[in-house]
Amino acid sequence: MRLGRACCFSELVTFGLSLPVFVMDGANLTENYLLLFVALCLVLLDPWRRVARPTRWFWSGFFAGLAFLLRPNAAALGVVALVTLALRARLFEPWPARVRATLLACFAASGAAPLIVTTIYFALQGAAGEMWFATIEYNLAAYNELFLLRASLLEASRYFMFDAQFGISALLAAAGVGFAITLVTYPRLPARESRQSLARLAFAVAWFGADFALVLVTGHPYAHYVLMLFPPAAFAASELAVWFGRSQKAVALELCVRCIGLLLLCAGLYPLAAGIPAQIAAGVRRAAWPAPTVDQQLALWIRPVVTPTDPIMTLGHYHGHMMYLGNPPAVGLLSTYHLKSRYGSERWAPQYLDVLSKSPPKVLVITDAYWYPYINERGHRFFRPPDQYRLAILRTIREKYNLVRHQFEQCWLFVRKGVHVPGPAALVSPAASPDALWF
């Protein structure tokens, strides 16, 4: 129990010091919501539990299924479940084969339940095929194209999530020190304790390896992927805390190695901890002196131009203004990030071009310079060379739309030619006017 408390305490401290990581982009990413389901799934699996409990595995699979719906990368939880069964067959008091089969069946059946229910719901809406395309086929197509564009898998070392500002490298360094101590000393430990030590290493390596493999094949170096890697990296680093939590006396060399690992961890996490006061101060400023965000500014300018039923087209990955307005999108695919890739351009770009040509909406919002029709092509490096669809879309925008001469941060507002723009609507409280734009 002492070792378990040391492990949990070290992980909680690590997460606390790394608060700026978990509030990136406003803490409103799918990975943020995923963390709860991942934690519940792993707590219920509990590979160190002496008695197998099918009920726990049933609920663990259920939460894994919910996590998969949030982000398909959560398929790594299935790998973790298989590793747990393997550990109970080799390193711990073994569970009988029939029990292991029952646990796996419970996990798989309950994990499939949220997927089945969700599929039925979308089928009733006539969109089950699109739901599974977005969940599976799109991801496989995207991974394939982006993976083939990579010159070498060794480029993964350049991924943003390994920057010092995110602390993953510090956690892995501390984990390396803890693992080294474990591998050197486990032969001298009592049999049960020795098996537990090896099991912790195997569990940490499998968990981090599964998550990192799924990040690796995306070909994307996005910083927010750090949220997927942080929990397994923190668990791996907790191995160092386990050694500090032992009551046995250690030789001077081992104590020295422990302290080196602790210093590496503290030095790596210090920049994260130092950023916490700035995060708190920024939050206080936003609460005390609220100001409209870019999305809210766009919505205020758009509201006087359109009725609540008018469709609005957005070209770009960011579309928060649509959430404030509530208007329908002109094309079913709301985010056009995928139009910049071969698979997305062939599937969706013709729809955008057809709408712009035949029934152009009153308002067009561009949140990605890739779609800005007056951009200096030589001064920008795009994801891939522009294709014929992009050139046709930009030409149509220039022909049918006027740019609203107001500075929005990293986005542009266009209105159809002949449409009057009266200016932004007033920012009023819904309490004073129920029909007002609610921010």
C-alpha cells in the first residue's frame, strides 16, 4: 500500500505542476474530456487486484467505448486490457484461462455497446454511414496519406509534444532512471515484489507505446497530442517515486541515481509550474474585464446581415462563430481542414464549389489563409500544393463576394455582392432581451 500511495501521490503532483498543459486552447479539446474516461477505464482494470471481477471489466470496457467515440486513439485502451491479462498470466498470481476469457468478453461486449447505440441513433438520422466514415474510414485514409508523406519515422523526435514546455521529455527521463534502478535491483527483491516491479515496467511501456504509436502514424506534430501521452508518461515516471517510497536502506550509488532522476524531473517540470501564476492571472483578467472573442466579434458582425435560417459558409478549421449564431452551415462538412488533403479535396471540395457557384450564401467566413483569395502565394508555404478545386473556389469568391473592411484576428469576413453590412450588433444580455445574441 505504501508503494501504491507513493505512486499515486507522485502522479497527482506531476499533474498539478503541469496545469498549463491541461488548459491549452481553453481546455476544451476532446483530449481533455477523454482523460476522465481513460482514468476510469484503467482504475477498473486494476491489474494488481488479486480477485478477478467481471463487473469491473464490464464497466471498464464501457468507458473505453465512450472514449473511442470521443477519439479513436482510445483504441489503445484495448491494448492495455490485453496487456493486463498477459500480466496476470505470467507475472502475478495467474487468473484461470476461463476467467481471463470471461473478462475479455465482458470488456469487448460493453465496449461495443456505446458504439451500437450511437450507430442506431445516427441511422435514425440517416447518417450512420457518415458517422462511421468520420470515425474509421476518414482516419485510416488520413493516416495513410500523411504517413506516406513522412520522409522517416525518426522525424517523430521533432514532434512538438516533446518540447521542454510540455514536460514529456522530463517524465520520460525520470522514468528511465526509475526503470534502470528496477532492472538492476529486482533480482534481489522478494519474489512477489520482484514480479510486481517487472509488471509495472511492462504496463508502463505497453500503455505509453500504444498511445505513442497511434500518435506517430498520424504524421501530425500537434502540441495537444501531449494530453494523450501525459498520463502514461506520468505513470512511468512514478516508478521513481516508488523507489523513494521504499523503507529499505539503499546503497549510496542507488541514492545518488535516485536524486539525479528527481532533479531531472523537477528541472523539466519547473517551466510548467512557473507558468501557473500567469495562467491564473490571465483567467482573473478575463473574468474581471471580459472582452468579446474573435468568434463573438464575427457573430456580432454577421447577425444583422442574416436571418436565423440563412446558411453560412466557413472555409477553415475554426468555426466557433457558428456556435454563437446557430445558423445552418452551407455545406454539411463544417471544418474544411480536410479539403487541404487529397482524400478530402476529392470528396468534399466539389460540394463547396457547387454551392458557391449556384446558391452562394450571404456570408462567407474564412479562418484559414489557405482559402484567402487575396493572399500572397509566394509568401506562404501550404500543407500541399494548391489543386484545381482551391483555385476555382478562390476565383468564385473574388467574383461573388466583397471583403468586410474590419480587422479580425487571423480570419476574414466576406459578404455576397449587393448585400448591405450595417455594422456589428450590440452586445446585450439575454436577460434584457431574450432574442439577443447570447454570449
